[in-house]
Amino acid sequence: MEINVLIEEGLEVELEAEWLQRIVEKTLEAEKAPPNAEISLVITGQERIRELNREYRGRDQPTDVLSFALNEPKTAPEPAVFIGPPDGLLHLGEVIISYPQSVIQAREQGHSLREEMAVLIVHGVLHILGYDHEKRRRAPSMAAREREILAGIAEETA
């Protein structure tokens, strides 16, 4: 798996890029993502995530996590047939997290920054993989899967 972690220049982040990468990797492994998968995790500030939220979701406010999937989840019953990318990687997409928002939410939730970042990373990666909570009937299954994955990586967030 190829996991790219990018931290906005000038942003003071207390977490190591390797740790962030491990959380993404463990989430992808839990979901049995193919070994040739590639995904990016971007850690940014409030203003940049606000711009993205405004541009892509029409909401002029900061948010905690945004996900941009490069492949739409398949809903048809027949198997997918497509030509793979020339580099051999299955490009999944990009998860963008507001670091300042994660600090705020960790404080509000009464848990560590590592726990909050793990929650946001798992949530964002699941969106990339086709999970959805916007539709009420699908929200419980996404929340349940988040809890299962977070329980499996609890030692990483301690």
C-alpha cells in the first residue's frame, strides 16, 4: 500500500507522520483493501478546510474531515471491469483533516488528540471506501464499522 501523508507547511502538528500513516494502513487492512491501493492523508488548518468545505459542499464553515474518493463506489450487482492505471496502483482518493479542529474536538470529547485523529482518519477512509452516513439507513452500519476498527487499533491511540 502507498499512503502519502502531507502536512500543511507551517502547521505545528504534535503527531508523527508515521503514526498517521499507520492508522490509515490499519483501516485499509481492516477493510481488506487491495495491496496496490494508494491514498493520501492531508493535515491542514481551519482556513484551508473551510475553503474546501465551501467549494465542494457549499458550507462556508470549517469542518473536521473531508474525503474525496477517486472512484465512485459500485452499486450494480455485476462485477466491475476496468483497465487498471499504468502505475499499477489503485488510487483511492484523499482524506483531509483540520488539525486545529481535531484539537478542539479532542478537548470537547474529553479524550486524547491521538484518539480524535484516529476517529477522523478512520471516518475519512471509510468514506473513501464507499461508506456513507448522509443517508439515515446507512449511518448505523458506518458507525458500527468505525467502532470495530477503532477497537482494533486501540493500542495505537493510547
